[in-house]
Amino acid sequence: MEQGSTWTLSDGNKYTVVSIVKEKKKKYVYLINRSEIQKFIIAEYTGDEIIEVVDPDLLEVLIVKFNEDLKENLPKIISEYI
């Protein structure tokens, strides 16, 4: 799984990987639904399994990390598509 890749999840919808971060040796992904961009999933990624994060304390930490990752990498991502 890499940033920008598209995955079809068990709900049958396609999601794009917006950001990937690590927290306490675990990998987390921020996914946006390709057909309804207001829908997103924050999940732990373990090989082939995506487990949605529901713990509010962990979500708070991860949102900050995703924000930092996007601030750092967004100019690079945009330049690849221009």
C-alpha cells in the first residue's frame, strides 16, 4: 500500500490512500472514498487487513500525524500531477 494507490474494500467501494503514518510500530492509513469524497476511513493496515480505528484518543493522535505528513508531502504529490 502506498500513497495515491486505490483499493477496493469489503464494502465494495474504491478508496484512495491519502496518507500513511506510523504510530507505536503500527501502520495507519487515511483513505478517501473515490465516489463520495466526504467519506473517509482511518484504519490500521496490517498486511492485507484494514481495521478501522474507532478509539477517539488514537484518532486524535493520528489526525495530527496525517496533517503533518500531508503538509510535508503535499507539494511533492501535487508536482507529480501537474
